[in-house]
Amino acid sequence: MVISLLPWFGFLGLITILLIIDLSVLNREDHIISPREATIWSCVWIGLALLFNLGIFVLKGSQAGLEFFTGYLIEKSLSLDNIFVFVLIFKYFSLSPHLYHRVLFWGVLGAILMRLVLIFTGLELLERFSWIFYVFGAILIYSGFQMSKQQEHLNVVSQNKFVNLIKRFIPITEDYVGNRFLIRRQGKLVATPLFLVLISIEISDLIFAVDSIPAILAITRDPFIVYTSNIFAILGLRSLFFLIANLLPRFYYLKHALSVILIFVGCKMLLHQAYKIPILISLGIILLIFLIATIASIRRKTCVEEK
């Protein structure tokens, strides 16, 4: 797979600058993110993604532009389910709200590196073994049916063997130590509960990547579009968390919509040899699913309030 490195260096350089500004300038002090601040930053990240999408349209054509937008929309929608899990993780560890942003920042940084490895691994598998496409499709369909059955899934935290493994090999302090993940006591490296929160966030992202990356690979196999659409959606996840974490339970049919989207994309992968669904039709179906789920959730909420 031959790729031009210049766009990659440019994109990674841009992301690095944005993250440095975020942590070192805008959020130097840990604080509780207000709804106003979350709204502003959600608009900023969405605006940057759409501006980048415009550049894709201009430089690579309408097909690549639509692929980026569809991939971004899929990843953005699937990230909503991440927010459910983040809320549960923070509650499970009794994390103070003023530390949410710091954990999510480093969680996003880990996700940026992890997604790069996973995306190229997935593309390499598809390049070498074409039947992997059907495996990815089956995974998405299975995940879609499983998601429709789930209400809350905290087993990522409470039953995670990796977290328990860390507890066995690294001493954990009983209480949080400011915003520190690791500290030294008597010359030994000791983790704080905040480190366990971060590990749980990273594990949850890894689990969700198993769904989201194959879903975008069903839309396009251009590694640059797959990765950039993924990362822009992830970068906006933090501000989206602070904006809608408390509102998500009101959208009763959101999980149903996400499960239908995963099943649809999985079927698209299984049928790719027989019929390749045009990108505009795929985008229209995804938007229609969200529209129906939103209207149904609003009507259900209205009926419940009237009773």
C-alpha cells in the first residue's frame, strides 16, 4: 500500500498543535466544564471537521468528500454510545467532575495512536485476505444485535481482567492524589485510582473501535479518509460528553438507531461483491435512521409526560 506522507505529516502536525493548545493554554487548570464552554468547543470541533471536509471535496473530489462526511457521521454517532460508558466509568470510580477533562484528554491521545495502528492493521488484512471483509460484516451485524439488547454495560470496568491485572502488579493508592496518574513513594512507582480510570477509558475505546473501524472501512478503504474522519470525531467527543451526557437518557431509541446502523453497514459489507451501495444512498439511510429515532424518542417522552 503506497501512500503520500505529506498529508499525514500535515494532519498529525495540526492535531498535535491543537492538543498542545488545549492542554497547555485553554485547560491548564483542572475545572468543571460548563455547558456554555462545552457548546462552544463542540461547535469548534464540528466546524474544524466540516472545514477539513471542504478541503477534501476541493482537493480529492466529491466522492472522497462524501466518504469523509459519511465516515465522520458514523464515528460521531457510535461515539454517543461511548459517552454512556464514560458516564458509568466516572460514577464507578467516584471521579470528581473537575478531573473529567484531564482523563478524557489523555484518553483521546491514546485513542489517536491506537486507531492509527488498528486502521492500518485492518486495511492490511483486507489487502491480503479479501474474505476478512465478510468477517468484519459479520462482526458489525452481531454487534448491532447485541447493542439493541444492552441497557448498561459496566462490565468493561467491574469485570475487566486487564484492570485487575494492573492492580496485581502496580500498587494502587487508596485515594486520588490531585490530578496525578502515577506517583513515587519511597522510590517505588505507585498508581492512583485516576490511572485506573484512564485505563478503563482506553479499554472502552478499544472495544468500540472493533465496531467503528470496520464500519468506516465499509464506506472507504482510503487510509487517510478513514483515519482523519475517525480522529475528528474522537477529538470532538470530549466536548460532546460535557454537552449531552445528561441528555442522552432522554433519547430512548438512540441505541436502537445505532444497532440498526451497525446492522446496515454490516449487510453492506457482506453484499459488497454482489452490489455496492452508492455513498449518497448510504448517507441518506443513516440520516433517515437518526431522524426516525429522534422523532420516536421525542414522541415517547411527550406521551410519558402526558401520563
